[in-house]
Amino acid sequence: MVMGQEKLYIEKELSWLSFNERVLQEAADKSNPLIERMRFLGIYSNNLDEFYKVRFAELKRRIIISEEQGSNSHSRHLLGKIQSRVLKADQEFDGLYNELLLEMGATRSS
């Protein structure tokens, strides 16, 4: 890449995480029915499991190969970005999950 030239693509892993963050936004959207919001949390969780089984595993393989070849790995930098994004999204997931459980309890006792 030429100095000063912007990156013309987004790594597929980060794009995928952006998609899953949008799923989480649907879970947070109070205009969606409570049961649908809970389903969105389930979709988010299943997507993240799949991400770690496929995309994250591939990234780890690329890191191992680049380290064996003695090259400076862009993949290691990407790994840091992924971990940061997932940590933030998981914290949001936890908060939403607890919030929805409380709402479900309040609905049930009404």
C-alpha cells in the first residue's frame, strides 16, 4: 500500500463482527417485541460461536504460519482488534440479557 493511501477494503472478520453488532442493536431496539429481542440475543450468540469456530480459527492458523516463517503478521494486529470489538459487544450482550430477563419477569408478574 502506498503511503498516505487509505485502505480500500475492510477485513472480512471485522465486517462480520459489524454485522453481528447490528444483530445486537436489534436486540436493544425497544420497538421490537420482547420475545424478538430475546431471539436476536440468541442469533448474536450463535453467530459468535460460528465466528470463533471458523473465522477466528483461520486467523489463528495464519498467525502461527506467519510466526513460523518469521514474518511480521498483520493477523496479530487484527486479532487485537477482534478481541477488543468482541469484548465490547459481549459486555453489551450481558447488559441486554439481564435487562430483558428483568422485563420478562415484570411482564410475567403483571
